[in-house]
Amino acid sequence: MKKGWFKNAFHVDDDSPIEPNETQKNALDKLCKGIIRRGLTTPAIIGVEMGRPLNFLGSQTMHFFTPLISAFVPVESWNAVAEFLEHRGSVDWIRNRIEELENQADDQDKQEKLTP
């Protein structure tokens, strides 16, 4: 019996970081900036880290609800985020991006306070 078909049956992508394409990056930046603007950085990072093992399941759930959510959210952005979440390294990128944008916002606030 040949076992060639079984060789990749349980293949899992590695956790290496992934870079989003331009559409995904724009949609994720908008999401991350909304999180920061509302002061939800810490809960968002905790939620992203807790959901790490389920990011693929979450992306598939997003695909499932696309027809329903299309009345409220731009479908292109929704699908871009869902496709990005299909990759294991997406959680690290999102967490790092939230932290990076928050640091930029903090630096900008400090700069505005220093200049009269």
C-alpha cells in the first residue's frame, strides 16, 4: 500500500510572520486604529493572543457570515481580514501592528503637548 497521499495529511503551516497584501493591510490598519482610538489596546492584545489557536476557525466563521454582515461592513475589507487570519503568523502581525500604531499615537501626543 502506498503512503504517499498520507505524507501531507496533517501538514500545518509554521508560525513564521506573514506580511499582508495592500488591501489586507489597509483593512487591518483601520481595525487597529479603531481599537487604539477606543482605548482597547490591552483587551485587544489579550483577545488576539487567547484566540491564537482558533484564528483559522475564526477566519472560516467570518467567511460564513459574509452574506449577513455585508449590509454593515464593506465586504472587501471583511474578506481581506478573513483571508489574512487563515495564516498562523497573522496573530503576531496583528499584535505587533497594534503595539506599533499605539506607540506612534503616544509619540504624536507627546509631541503635541511639547509644542505650544
